[in-house]
Amino acid sequence: MARTTLTRDEVLAAAASLVRQHGPAALTMRRLAAELDTAVTSIYWHVGNRESLLDALVERTVQEMGAIRPAGRTPVERILSVARTLRRELRERPHLIAMVHERGLTERMFLPAQQALVHEVHAAGLRGARAADAVRAVQFQIVGYLLVERNRERSPAQSPAESDLWDPSAAPDDPELARALARPADPERLFLLSLRALVRSLLAAPNPPPR
């Protein structure tokens, strides 16, 4: 028996789950109704047509991305916490993020994270253009790293692999390096390593101008 009670939030949650798992093409009103065990007319009543549903999903995604709260005792650690949260949220929603981008709302989606970063670089003593550069550098690092990460995940299996290319004989003057490069990369560790170095550099006092 089809459901007789349904809320708009339940419809949007089910639609978001379909898009997250299978992409926007999988989101049809009929399939969504089947997921919710309800009639198609009920879906239309709650969210309108498919375009209205997609608009509502985009707005929902933008709102969800706004809940970024820094954590940590130092400016560096608090900025890293914002970056880690943003990277995780973006990784969990690739299809939904693509929909946000297609509808021209990417900058609005990133605004809460930017505002959190602005607060932290201000707390670290940066102002004006230097603060703006720090915020954008961190944001670009996050997005750029994520694009490289996803490209590596989607690429075909490599032959020869890194483990084949970097045996100790490939670097006889530094066998420890060869062993390290032969092991699989740890994306999370590398993300934090590179971002921590970037943030420390951005927050450091500028060199005095030469006399």
C-alpha cells in the first residue's frame, strides 16, 4: 500500500540520496516515487516538477554546506579544520556539487567556508589584501587537491605502477625515498601536510622590505 503521509523534507532527502549514489540522470519522478513508496502525483504536490525539484536540491545542498564550524586552539589548526570539513563535504556530494555549479551557485555555496576562513585569518592578525589572498589560497588548495584526488581515483590502473617504478635501485643514493614512493600515497596525510605548510607560510609575518 502506498504511503499516505509524506513531507517535503522526506522527498528532498530521498532525491538527494538518489543523486548522491547514481547521479542526476537517475533522478526521475517515477523512480523517486518508488523509493518513497508513494504515488508520482504526491511527489509533484510536494516539490513541483523535476526542474523545481532540482532547484530545491541545489538550495538544500548550499544550506548544508554552510554548517562549517572551526575547531582547534591555534589559527593554523582552526583553518585546517575548516579545510578538512570542506574537503569531506565536497567529496561526499560530487553529483550534488556539480548541480550547484551548473546552476551558477558555486560562489554562494563556498561563502560560509570563506567567512569562516576570514574570521580565522583576522584572528591571526591578517588584514586587507593579505587576508583575502590567504583565504583564496586555502580555498584554491582545497579545490585543486580534490580535483587531482578524484582524477587519480577515476584513472585506469597504471602499469607500471609506482611500486614497480620505485624499487631501491631506482634511487641508489636514497633507498628510503624509493621505498616510500613505492608505497601507496595517503591522500589525507598529504592534504594536511601540504595545507599546513601553506597556512603557516600565509600566516607568518611578512619579510621587511629591503633598505
